[in-house]
Amino acid sequence: MQTGYYAATAGMVAEFNRIDTIASNLANANTAGFKQDQLITGDFVRLFKEKQNILPIPNQTEEGAQYFNRSLSRVPQITDAYTDFSLGSMQKTENTFDLALSKEGQFFAVKTPQGIRLTRDGTFTTNDAGKLVTKQGYEVLPADYAQSKTTISFNPQDSVITIDKNGQISTNVPGSTQMVANKKLMILEPQNIRMLKKEGENLYIPESADPLKPLNESGSLMQGFTEKSNVNAVNQMISLVEANRLVGMYQKAMDTQMNDMNKDAIEKLAVTRR
């Protein structure tokens, strides 16, 4: 068994996964509210130490030793993946329905055919029925949605629309500058942010056990702003170049194992002496 070949192969697979993640981050560098993904590279030794206590056979026995391949113990592999939820920069647009959350870990709630989803992308608009929706057409939910089952809508006469830092919407009385309260946006702060799962379209699936209780005072909403992606394109490009170089290095190692070493084995070690 040429353990060096398998070690190089595993390293190359790990770099392919890194490249896929970097490509996704770069593709969303200009997506409002996007949060970049990160990978953690480890080795077999780390995984073994974490799981050795639950092996079916005690690891100090001869039978248990089969689980610990010392030749491949330092093979690099992806051991964990996570989403970086740090804030992106705020860009002023002055558009009425461009909304941003200035605190990390808070989300807007939207209604999709698959259920309630969370998003940091606050570039909203209104549809033909006057309802507040996302760019994909999903309805933005109010704080009282669980009780009222109604969403946020506006009349053509609502010429002035303001939203305060806690998500309270106010509209003007037709023909005057007097403001009256409308719905309040549902702003959520999941209990365990790492349990959120990306679904696509800049949406997150909340944990089923999370009660998703709306915040009474989020204190973070900024009207007329959008949160830009937290992807640093320069850093991602540097990581991409590094990953590509490592792939090339692993490829050379694999070629050496399969070609040069095999050739030497055939020409030198397999010579029959009389």
C-alpha cells in the first residue's frame, strides 16, 4: 500500500472542498447580507482523539489498534465548517424599503412555501397587492404574525413610510403629515446561531426547537441602508491562489508515488538475481 499516494489524494480532496467554498463566497461578494462560509482543516489524529472513547473495542487492545492507521494519521481533511456571521459594512441608499440590522445575530423573518425562513438581506419592495416582500417575492413577516396570520401591507395613499430602530412601521394619514402606527417587523435573534442552515437565496432554516420569539426592542434597524456582504474579496482571492498551489503540489506528489516510485520498484527491487 502506497500510503503517500493516499495521503496526497486526501489532501487534494480537502483543497477541492476549500476551492468550492471560496468560489461560493466570491460569487456572493456583492450579495446584500451574505455571510461567508469557512472550513476547518484537521487530521485523523484529531478525529481519533475526539472519538476514541466511543470505539466498539478499547483502543489499547490489539484489535482496537486497527482503527488507528499510523501511516495516515496526519492526512489533512475537512473536520468542520461554519458560517461567519460577523457584520458587513452598511451602505446608505435612502430607499424606503432598504433595511439593515446593525447588530450581529439578528434576522428578518420571511414566509416561504417551505415555511418561515430567516434572512439578513433587507432589500425589500412591495408587490402588486401592496405587501412587503423580498426580491424573490417572499412576504416579510410582522411581529404579531403568530396571532394575526396577516403580513405587512401598504395603501397607495401611504406616501410617507418610516420605520424606527425597533422595526415599528408608521405611515401618514392620507392628505396630511400626521403619522399612525402600522405593523411592526418581526426581528429575531436565534438562541443558537450556529444551528442555522443555509438554504439558498440568502435564506436560513431555523432550528426546529427554537421558539423564534420576536424581539421587543432590537435597537438595530436602519432604514435607507443595506448591509453588504462580509466577504473580503482580496483575502478570498489569496486563499484561492493558495488552494490551487496546494492542489498542484499534491498532484506532483501523487505522480511521484505512482510513476517514479513504481518504476524504481519494478526496475530495482524486482530484479531476479541468479
